[in-house]
Amino acid sequence: MASSGKVLAAGFNLHGQLEPTVSEINGSLPRFTQIQKLGQVDSDRDIVIRCALWSATIINTGEVFVHYGISGTDPPQIHFDALIGLDGRPKLGMFFGDISGVKGFLDPNSGDLYILQDDGKNHARFVRHYFHPNDFLPRTGKKITGIAVAGNTWVCITTSCKDPAVFLFSSLKPLLEGSDPLEWYTLHEAVKTLVATSTTFTTLGRQRPCVETFGDARYPTLLGRSPSVQSPASLPTVISALDGIKIAKIAAGPWLIAALSSEKDLYVWGHVMQLPMDDNYSDFDKLLNLGDSNGTPEDVQLVDIPDGNDVEDVGVGDHHVVVQTTIGDLWGYGSNEFGQLGLGTGVKSTQGKWVKIYTPNEGENVREIAAGPLSTFIVVGNGWTIDG
């Protein structure tokens, strides 16, 4: 038996990155709306939100990649033929990009990078990038297993080797040109997940698994730890507050990082940024408990959801957080300036508290949630059908 599926989305939609066929209100979808162009998918297990950036979204539906939004200033039609495996299905891997759109794709099995290239005729395709034998990666025999782009343009890659390590470049250009990294550091264990904020990187290990952070010393709250002479901001260091806790998932936006434990507890840390719209704040100061005289800005906070249920999944945007509880309800926290929490046009933020934003209908189940910078996606299973 398999559940048919659909995708709901809310938030910033000026470039059609959520739903190009739906009329927009001030460039946004203020309430959760089904992506009509995607249609009903035979199995909700075939739907995966592969990439959600400022101006572009890529969704995997079975044997097809679907792209919404733009890449660069001129919206080309993107071809994904290079990313289809020998079995006819999309390759497992990760897309990466920045505020301008999707830049490329990493196949962690082979270590190959595929760069999105525009042919100048309103078409773009992913083209495998070949390094010269004397370039850094071929010369050192390292294979890329992870890649992330921070808001300050810095790029971090992880490699598979006997001694796990991260390598830092000032941007994507020197990496592709084969230059040596500006910095590199060994890690405590091989990396399962690598995420980026505006100025820092966070890794989740495969075995213990431990959470390590490193990056710009000017924003220590994004590190979840206090830098010291022995453990400076630039050196990947285990967050002591999470040491000994088995973390199952990490998620990050520019100013907030979330870690979900295997016991379904949610931990957050980050930096409070003032929003440019109407002098509003994202309320992250309250979420991070920065007003607590017993805590310090570097503290990692354990978060409780109002209904008392454990957390099943989490997504982090620019100034909002969304979680799914174990009973299936979705709760949101932070800014709703562009409708990214699906609360309509009259609510600018959740005012420092968690608000229930979605409850599945009878017969539905939430399969996945994802947060873009100014958006939220929900993959919903709807009813049951007999296979074959």
C-alpha cells in the first residue's frame, strides 16, 4: 500500500519559486497552498524537497526533478538529464546555491560536482565539472562528500578520508579553479550533515554523533560555544552542551541552528538580527532565552512545544522556525512578514511564542517539512491506494 501525496507551500513567491500558477498577494502566498503544477503524486514517499533557496525550489517527484523560480537574472528552463542515474531515477545528492539561485549539485557517491550553466538561449543544464590533475582535489586524492555555502560567500567542503576534514574557500570560484583551500581542519569523526549560516558552519558526525561548529569569531552565538585560545572560532570544536546527546538531525538558517535528538528533543542556538521590515524582530531573542540573566548568549537552549509533544522534524528559515510534533501538528515561531508561516496577511510575527500553523486533515499524514529562507513546505500523504 502507498499513500498519494501533495506539496503545500507558503511564503515569498515573487519569482514563482513556490507556485507559479497561483495568483500572488504582494509577491507572497500568505497561507498554505497546494502546488497545483506539481499535481497529485502517486506516492508521497516519492516527494522530496531537494532545495529551497531565496529564488528557486527543486522538488524530486519519483523519476522527475521539478524546478520553480529563477537561477540568475533571466529564468532559464533547466535540464536535469546529467543528474539522472543509470537506473533512470534522480541521483541522491545535494544541490547548493546562494541568493541568486541554484549553482550546482554534488554527487557524494562519486564526489563529482555538476555546475548549472546557462547556454544563452534561455536554457540551462547541469554539466559535470572536471578538475585538472594538478588541481587541489585530484592532487591530494580527496573526494568531496559534502558542500555548503555561507552567507558571506565562503564555501566549505567535507571529504572522505582516513582522517575526516573540512576545507574552506573564499567562494565557489577558487574551488572550481582548483586552488588550494585557505584553511583546512581535521574533525572528530566523518560527517553525516554539513550546514551553513551567514558566517559559520556546523557538522553532524556519523558515529557518536557529535556536533562541531567553526567560522567567523564576530558571531560567537552562531557557534553555540564560547571561543577560547585552545578552541578558537575557526577551529571545528564539539559543542559541549550537546556532547553525549545523540543528535539525529541539524538544520540551519542564516541566524539560527537547530539540532533534533534521537529522543526527539529540540535544541537551538543563534544570533538575534533585527529585521528590516517595520523594525520588527524575529523574536529569536526570546526563543534563545537571551533575556535570561542565568544564561549567556552562547547557551544552547532546549525548546519545549506548547502542546507538550515531542518534535519529529524541524526546518529553519531566515527568521522563522517550523517544527512537526509526533502527533503530526506543525508549529511555527518567528517572522510571518511574507506569510512564511501560513498565518495570513495580518500577522507579522508570532510575538515570541509558538503558534500552531497546520493540522493534517483526517486521513492525512505529514511526511516531510522544509523551510526556505522566507517559505515553508509541507509534504502531505493523502489517503491510501493499493499498489499494483
